[in-house]
Amino acid sequence: MKTRFEGIELRIKVLMDTFGFSQKEFAHATGMDASNLNAMLKGKRSIGAGVIDKIVLSFDNLSRDWLSNGVGEMFVYDNKT
């Protein structure tokens, strides 16, 4: 049984939904071209390490493991003070 979080494309869509972003807004927020993002979300273009880096750096506390592999929680927080 597939879950909503199995593919990176779906996790990006979940992240977009979490922040209420359209594809255009998400592309702008992450410094990506909107047409390239659209192709990635449709599976027509691969999502490489550079894209993952852009997304992770654009959102505070976003888990790279969650985005890349679907492991753990979407956001991670360091409880150290």
C-alpha cells in the first residue's frame, strides 16, 4: 500500500500544502524556475541534490531526511538551549 509520502514529488507537494504555496509561489520561495518545478512534480525531470539543498535551505528546520527519503518528521527542532 502506497502512502502519501512515498515519493519526493509527493513530499514536496505536502510541504507546499503545509505553507499554502502554489507551485509558482513555492518556486519563487526556493529560487527555482516554475516550469522546472512543474516538470519535477510531474516526474518528467529528476530531483537532484541541488534542488533538495535549495528546498531545505529555504525552510527553517525542514528535515533533509524526510524530504529525501520520507524518514522521520517533516520538521526537526533542536531542543538544546
